[in-house]
Amino acid sequence: MARVTVEDCLEHIENRFALVMLATERARELRRRSSRIFPSSNKEAVHALREIAAGFVLFDERSKEKLSQSLGLAEMEAEDRLGG
């Protein structure tokens, strides 16, 4: 199987930070014995990236909210609306 690249993943994810967050979460799920979407002998981190590059793993709304909170975007948007 060909190597998975960051560019392959960024076709489905909006930025590198979001990619790291999503891949980390998926790799943790795989480590906890979550079922793999397709079979492979790769380690969890590589397999997570392969699933993302194939378009099988995407952000849901809960994940987007968690990402916004970790980046502090919700607070910045509120300040902008208030003119702060």
C-alpha cells in the first residue's frame, strides 16, 4: 500500500491542527480496540491517517466544538460580536 501523506488527509480536513486532533482521537479509539473500517497491519496512528485520507473519518459537530474550545475560538468570536 502506498504511503499516506498529510496532503492526502488535508483534502478532507480543513487544516493541519484539525488533522492532528482528529487523527489522535481516531488512533486512541483504535488502541481501545475499536473496529477498523478496513483491514490493515499498520499501527493505530498510521491506520487512523489512512482512514482520514480515504474520507471515512470526518469531524462531527461535537468534535468541531471541542476543537473550537481548545483553540479559544468561541471566546474570540464572542468578543468580536461585542466589539471587544
